[in-house]
Amino acid sequence: MSAPTRVEAADIVRSLAPNPRLLRHSTVVAEIAAFLCSAMARHGTAVDEQLAVTAALLHDLDKMLPESDPLKALGHGPAGAEWLRQHGHPELAEAVASHPVMTIGNADSYEAWAETAGLAGQIVAYADKRGRQRQITVHQRFARWHTQYPQSPPLELAHMRVERLETEICAMGALKPTDVARTRWVAKVMRAKS
């Protein structure tokens, strides 16, 4: 089973009608993921770009669901993964389920999380930590979380693990963290119809 195309993923997003803030975040994350996939492919890393990029666009799908949706009870990440399974896109589920920061921090080990996430999930998780309403650094992303959740051992562990993830992802694309950018594509496909 192949991942949905970018246009098909955009159709899903449109059908869920996210608020502008969530759409901007999802756009930034998907465009960072596209940049990373291209850099990795140029440097010999076998990556399923379609899987990683469409999962990145849909990574916060559960936040787009109405509050009354029963899947919300599954929590952030797993709810979106289950929605994707129920709607014929199980290949995206693990990348979506594994991206939340506390999922990374609560995993038994970095290696266990990375194996479960797979390369696409690792790309989605890293891109998510580099994007809010615009592209930011991992340090900026975690600074806000550390203010919101001071003295959270899982958050501290997640921070260390994401720094390791950043090193590994950037090495696969022969990048420095300061090289990471966005490949702009979402606005165009949001205007297209499948």
C-alpha cells in the first residue's frame, strides 16, 4: 500500500478544515520534511519521501478533529494514527503516532523509539520540533516547553533524544542544523484538487 500523494493528503487536510494556526504549523513541518528528504536522497539515504512528507502534513490530524470525536480519547498522536488506519492509510500511522514529544521522552530508549518510528517517523518528529508557525531551532522549541512544564523528567529526556535525532537526521543529509530549510509546496497543493 502506498502513501497518499501530496494532493490527496491536502484533500484530507481541507476536509478536516483546521484553524489557520494549525494549518500554518502543519505546512511548516511538511515543508521541512520535504527539504530533509531531498537532502537525504541526494546523499544516498533511501527514504520514502512520499510517506514522510504526507505523514508530516498530517502529523497533527487529531488536533483537526472535532472535540466530540471519540478518537480524541486516544490522545495526541495515537488518535491521528487510528483515524488514518480507519480511513485507509495505515502506512502513515506509525509516523504520526510516534511524533509527540512525550512519546519520545517516555519511550524505553531512544533506540526503541527510533525503531518503532522508522525513518519516516523520525523525519516527522524532527521536522515537528523545528516548526511552529515558522521554522525555529530545536532549542527554541524546547525552551517554550521547558517553561510550560518545568522539571518534567520525560521532557528533559525527550530534549536530549531530539538533540541526538537532530544529529542523526542532519548527518544523513550532510547538513548542519543551521542548513535546514523549507521546500515550499503546501500552498500549491492546497489549491489543487485530486
